[in-house]
Amino acid sequence: FTSFEKTAYYYTSLGQSQEALQLLLNFVKTLNIDKKSLEREKKIIAQEIDMYLDDPDYQLYSGILANLYPNTKLTQDIAGSQESLKKITLKCLRNSHKAYYRPDNLSLFLVGNFDYQTALATIKENQRNFTTKLTKIDKNPLELTEPVKRKSIRFDVAKPKLALGFRLPATNKSVLKQKLVLRLFFSIILGWTSQAYQDWYDQGLIDDSFDIEIEVSSRFQFLILSMDTQEPIKLANNIKTLLKDFRLSADFNQEHLDLLTREIYGEFMRSLDSIEQLASQLASYQTDEESYLDLPKLLSDLQLADLEELGQNLLGTMVSSEFTIFPN
């Protein structure tokens, strides 16, 4: 899969771990592609792009991102457009592979029952003759402009869809801790265990489609609340008011924080029993300074005062935007 900042390849092996590892290493190290296979793949991706254009939830997500980060790469579909797809050549792919698919830009995670020393020897031998000339990779900061405050479109949906987005300053802190604090803060105020969520659900303002998505990196931070609702304007105002006065919320207390902390800790423990999920989480948060396995320690150190400090900073630094899809 490909996300905003990485492409990941993964596999599951049944008893032939070294052979599978060797296959993966060779797969990413070499580029075996010709014009015929390129054109065949372009047709597949073109169909995927058209499929996304017909998906109202995807239109909601891409619409709010375009509002929050106008004229940046974040407004562009990761798959590209039909126009950009046509411009891709074999030379483009070879240059991209040469620049990015090299040992110092890769991370490898193995999870399961395998011999560590054997695996390490396989990796070293595979990478020993890696002689591709290195190309400097520029990771430039986003050039931010004023966000679009409000926008709406009409689409073939049964009920209006609302996305409320919050753009935050990029962070040089721990990505894992920042995402954890943001999740806890918004879950306390707006999550399914909050009184606000229950009240809005009982009133029919929201349903099970209500979702909170958080993205944190060294170059951008944003949070998106998405939902189906018959009253998007009213609900957006309610959410903004609740966040502005978060200290007055009856849900903002230590008991509620302890409940959510236990929930996240339970999720962490369950992830240790899933080889696929654990590998994915390790790949998402591994840096020289931290690992996904640090999550329990981060959780135990967090206090309500940390969330209050975050809330105060958010009110002073974040910018918000609304994107609504109305039925045709």
C-alpha cells in the first residue's frame, strides 16, 4: 500500500521464512518492468481512480484535505489523476526506483517464529552488493496558504455527509505520543464514550458513521471528523463550541481518561497477538528515538494536565474547515 509518506510491501510466510524474505528483498531491490507491463498497470490504476471518483466517502475525505491544504501535494489523490497517469514513463519509474528503493531509505520488520541470526545473514548477503549510486532525496516542508473555510458539493447520497477538519502545525516531537495525546483528547470530548456523542446519537444528529481520523508527521498534522448527518451546519457549530469550551465538559475528567487509557492499552495487547497488525504498527512508528512497543509507557505517563495543555495549544494554533456533501 501507499500512504502520504511511504510505500509498504508485506507478506505472510508458512514455514519458508528465509525464502520469502529473500524474495521480498529481491523484489524491492530490482525493477523488472517493460513498456507492455507499464501500460497494462496504467489501465488498472485508471479504473481505480474512476472508482474513487464515484465514492462519496472518498470525495468527502479528499474535499476536506483540499480545504485544509490548498495547492499542496496533500490535495492530490495518491493514485494520481488520469492526466498525470498518462505522463508516467519507464524513465520516470526507473529514476524513482533509483532514488527511493535503496537500503538507507528502507525499513524492514520481521514478526513471527524465525531464527534471528539466519535472517540477519540473509539480509546482509542480499544487500552486500548494493552498488546503485545514491541520489539526494529532498523532503521539503509544505508551503501552507490560508485554508478554505467552507465548501460543499452535491452527490448521489441518501443523507448529507459532513467533514470537519483541523489543521495543526507540524511537530518535531514524538509522532507516537502526539497521535496518542490527540486521540485521547478528542475521544474524551467527542468519542463514543462521551455524553455529547450519546446526546447527538439519541437526537439523531449522528449515527455509527461518526469517525475520527488523525495523521501526524514531521511535515503535517491534521485531524478529520467525518459523519453522516441531516443537520451538518448545526452539528459543525456544536462541535466547534464544545471544543472551544472543552474545560467545561463534564467528560473532561481523570476517570474518563483512565477508561480510555485502558481501552487503548487493551487494543495494544490484542495487537501483540496479530502478526499482521503488529508488523504494520511497528512500521508506522519506528524511528531512532521510539517504537510502537513504547506505547504502554507513554500511556502510563500521560496525565489529564497533558491533555489540557494540548487543548489550550490547539485553540491557539489550529485552523478548521468544513466540507459538506448534499444529496442531489
